[in-house]
Amino acid sequence: MLVFKSNKIKRYERGFKGYKNKRKHDNLDLDNELMIIENKITDILGKINNFLPEDEEYKRLDNEFKELIKQKRELKDNI
């Protein structure tokens, strides 16, 4: 079976049922990963309020926050 998604073609040997089962499993993994990222974002937002924008820790947390937001967007595009 050939699947066309995001301008790519993927081949699945297991047929439609195998494809659906794999997709369901993949979506559960993506949902779990998304939940972990969202929890990390919440944690960073709680910590960043304790610092001023000119503090090094603020800058480090801000960079980590931006990276997590980027990861979240990429995951949402795959769900």
C-alpha cells in the first residue's frame, strides 16, 4: 500500500489494517510526547517569572522555551 502525505510517498507492506494500527500507535506516541513538551513549557513559564530579562538564567530558560515551542509545532504538524 502506498500512502501520500506531506509531499512524500511511503510504502506499507502490511496493508490497510497494518497501516491503521501503526498510525494509531504512532499517534499515541506523539500525544504522549506532546504532553511532555507542554508540561516542560509550563514548568519553564513558572521558573522564568523569578528572573529579570537581563539575567543569564532568564536567557537560558527563554531559549529552552523557544526550542520547546518549535518542537510542539513540529509535533502538531505530524498529528
